[in-house]
Amino acid sequence: MNRLINELKSILFIVTAIFIFRSTFLNWYVIPTGSLLPTLKIGDHVVVNKLSYGIMLPFMQTRIFSWSQPDRGDIVVFQGPE
């Protein structure tokens, strides 16, 4: 029983670390529309560096520190309505 609890703690730690990493540092998205054609096709996957413009709190939209703003030619990713 003790071994099972230790395994569950390890799995929970890994899953939590992955969620924090994805919400703070890097995340991946799928291109849903043809708005970026011909450069990016519908269904392409992009990896987003979330530290490009500053540091945000995990799972929140609160920016702690900002060091840059989007420039012309940058691709801005946001969650649209489903």
C-alpha cells in the first residue's frame, strides 16, 4: 500500500509540473483556420514560447514582469471562443 501511495505522489508531481510548464514557459497549439495561409496551413501545430514578452502567473492571465511587446511580423496566439 505504501508503494502505491508513493507511485501516485510521483505521478501527481509529474502531471502538476507539466501543467505548470505548459502554462508558464511553452505550450503548443493547432492552427484552426486559414487566416495564416499560405505560411501556416490549417491543422499545423505551433510551439509558443510564453516567455518572449514577460512572465505570467501559472493558470492566470496576470503578468508579473514584462520586457517586450509584440513586433510587426510576430504571430500572436490567443484562445478564441469554441
